[in-house]
Amino acid sequence: MKSDSEIAQAVTLKPIQDIAAKAGLQPEEYISWGNYKAKIYLSALEKRTNHPNGKLILVTSMTPTPQGEGKTTVTIGLTQALARLGKKTMLAIREPSLGPIMGKKGGATGGGYSQVVPNIDINLHFTGDMHAITSAHNLLASLLDNHIHHGDAYHIDPRYIVWPRVLDISDRSLRHTVIGLGGPTDGVPHETRFSITPASEVMAVLCLSKNYQDLKKRLARIIVAYTYNDKPVTAGDLQAVGAMAAILKDAMLPNLVQTIEGVPALVHGGPFANIAHGTNSLIATLLGLKLADYFVTEAGFGSDLGAEKFFDIVCPIGQLHPNAVVLVVSVRALKQNGYGTNLTAVKKGLENLEKHLENISYYHIPLIIAINRFKDDTEEELTCIEHYCASKNIPTAVVSVHTEGGEGGIELAGKLISLLHNSRSDFRPLYNHELPVKEKIDIIAKKIYGAERVVYTVTAEKDLRLCQQLGLDTLPICIAKTPYSLSDDPLLLGRPQGFKITVREIGFSTGAGFLVPMTGKITTMPGLPAQPMSVFIDIDDTGSITGL
């Protein structure tokens, strides 16, 4: 089979004007960003406020392997299959980050015959959104240091500067550093750290803002430091909001592209699900629901991370009502979670799948399982999964969207349509935001992860007291946790029992509007592997890029 790049480059792309017309957009509602990309003005959503919403379908997965189980590929393939069945459909996925692209995972535009295109543009600089978020974030960091340099009217405690700098490249050497060295003209020395851009609170703010007014309100609430009296200093205090919002002006506009089969696709926002909330922008989802009868989106990693955060954070903010969930399962993920490589391991790995099915059941949303078929899967292994799902009375379809495009997802699309017509979603979030912080964390850890208990470090306990003091305890919870285990230990696979979750500290994302308990050894700045994917990327004399 051809590589993803070869497949994508062989496709004759439709002009973005044709894709916009297919989506139901008028020429004045978007601006072309070259021949095959466009930015959609926020007025397109405002004009459709009274339009009915289409069906909202969320794609999630069981606990994945580091290679991923193909959620993005299934999201794209399912959308193409729905279009083949004559349904007006769209999808939304997140924008790729250069960190994983150059690191271990590679690109994030789907695969095979289920890709969004132009894939190379999307995987690299796209429309500049990542750069805008990086610049807005670092502007705030520089304004903070500049304020301290010029007298520090707020009497900021340099030990409690909590606003890092960001970079959209994985660089472990920048996790902890010191700035301001050199002398009086070079600033005030203090420790700082770097995070990767998808972990920036500015990213979360942009992805949860409904318009420019909402964006500015959220930016103003961002806490950057504390005084010696434990009073927070915000972006609003530093008069940074207007300039930050100006930098983000175009980044706020959803990006329109197409799938390989010419289906309209929105690619906007890029928070990671292990260290942020893990879904595309709320604006893109709200717009897609107005433009399509069937709108498919995805949440990062398994149901314990992206899906939980979508249901408990994004849906309440956006007043969204999911109609169905597609849970992606793969033989290789079952084998990994079954600690083996044979059919016995597949059967053992079903315990992990069982927990993810349980997680979705808490939200009272109709569910269908997509078994993403890989070339080495045997019929015996696939049948084993199908029999298990049948015993649970859960509809299931084997998908081959990587090799067959939309055609490989027809069975899944057909069964999904039937599920939507015959089953009613009674969606409700897992917890009430008004509950005490520890109780909210307990609910997620014990119900969704299956933990026996939650323990807190001295630092985390101090954070909890400050949280209550500042009146932030009614915010929802966005736990930062490894995606490779239901626990906070990436080596604890399957469905672990009797484990504890350790909360090291709690971050206050007051602009985004959630609290971030940091668990295990999770870090907001990934490192590169021994052989990063960047070594395979090149460009020839004609300007063609290979290796993505």
C-alpha cells in the first residue's frame, strides 16, 4: 500500500470555495487561505443561532498504545461513510502539534484513504494558529518580567511566578531553567519553565471561547503570579488582554479543509488530552452542528481522558448534548492491555475495554464499537471481540477505513444511523461543579479510573487551601494523567485494581475555567525519543516534502 503522503499527494483537491459551498457557507462568511484552506468568520455561527443542531457524535477509544489506535482515521473514515450514505455531514479534529510530529507519534491528519488534506500543510504551519497562541502566551510572560524589572508595583513573589513560557517543540532541556542572568539591564533573575504550546492555558482559553468578548474575559482571568500576601496577579492586572486578543484574532477563526473524499472538515485548536482538555475548539463544534445533520468529532486518548473532559468540561460550557459515542478498539491495544501477543492476551485485554464501556455508561449516551482493523489482525481475533460485544448487547462494526476510505466504514455508519434513530441520549455530566474539589477529583479517580483512593502531597494540600481562599473551588476538574494506563502509572496496564492516584499539585487555569490536578510523573513539556520522527522528514529540489 502507498504511504499516507503518496496517497494524499495523488488526490486532486477541490477548490476550497467548492468545499465551503458543500458545507452551506456563503462566500462572505469565510476567507480563503490559499487554494485549499479557509478561515470561517465568527459571524457564520452568529447568523445560525436559531438553526437546529445536527447529531453530535463523539469518537473516543479504549486505553491506547503509544502508536495510537486510529481515532482520527476512524473519525474521518466514518464521516466519509456517512457522506456516501447521502447524509449531510462534517467533522472536526484538533490541529497537530510540531512536538509529536517531530517526536514519536508523527503527523495527526488521519491515515491511508481517510485523511484530511492538504495534510502536509496541516501538519506543519497550517494557518499559523499554533504560532499565534505561542506568541500571545509568551507576550504575557514577557510583560510579567518587564513589570518586575520596572519596579514591580504588585510586589510579586518571584518564587510564585506560575506562568511559564511555551514552545511547540518537545525540548526536555527547557522544563526547568533560570532567566534574567547577565546584570541589571537583563531583567530580574528567577526560575522559570517551558511547556509545549498545546499545554498553554491560552490554547485552552481559545478552544473554550465562544467569541472575541468571551476570549477577552477569559484572558483577563489568567493568573500569572502571586504577591507575598498570596494575592493573584492576572493578565488583566498587567494590561495584557487587548494585545493578546489582537494576536489571536485570526487564530479564533475555525479552519476549513476537506477529506480525501471531499467532505468538509474543520481543524481547529490543539489541546492535548493528557495535560489539557483534549478536544477541538468549541466554536468549531458549535458551527459544525449548525452546518451538518451529522457532526463527528473526537476526544484525545481513551474515555478516561478526552471523553471525560469533553463530557464534564466542554459540554456544560457549550451546552452540548452528545447523541452517540463511537468507541475505537484495536487488537493491538487489547494485546498490550492483556500483557501478551496472542489470542489469550486479546481475551485478557477485554477487561480494559470493559472499563471503558462502563465509563461511557455513566453518561447515558448510546454507544457503538468500531473495531479498527490492522493488516496483521486475524479473523479469530476479530471474532473474539465481536462475540464479547454481542454478549454486552453493544452494536459493533469492523472498519477498514485506512485501506478503503469511506467504503470501509459503511457498516459502522449504517449501524450508527440506526442507533441514533432508535436510541435516545439522556446525557448528564458525571458530577456537579459545585461539589468540593476533593469530592470531584474522587468521583473521577474512583469511577472513571477505578482507583481505590486519592492521595495528596503537601504541595497539593496547600494548593487546595489557596483554591478555596480564592473562591475557585466551583471550577470543573481537568486531571493531567498518563494516557497509557487507567492509573497514573503508565506501566500498569489492563484494568488495574486497588491502586491509588497521587495528586502532586493543582494548577489554577482560571481563564480556561478549570482546575488541573497533576498526577504521577506527567509533564507539560515532552521529550524526544532516541530516534525522533524528524530524521525521516526531508524536502527535495521541487519543494515536495516527504517523511511526514
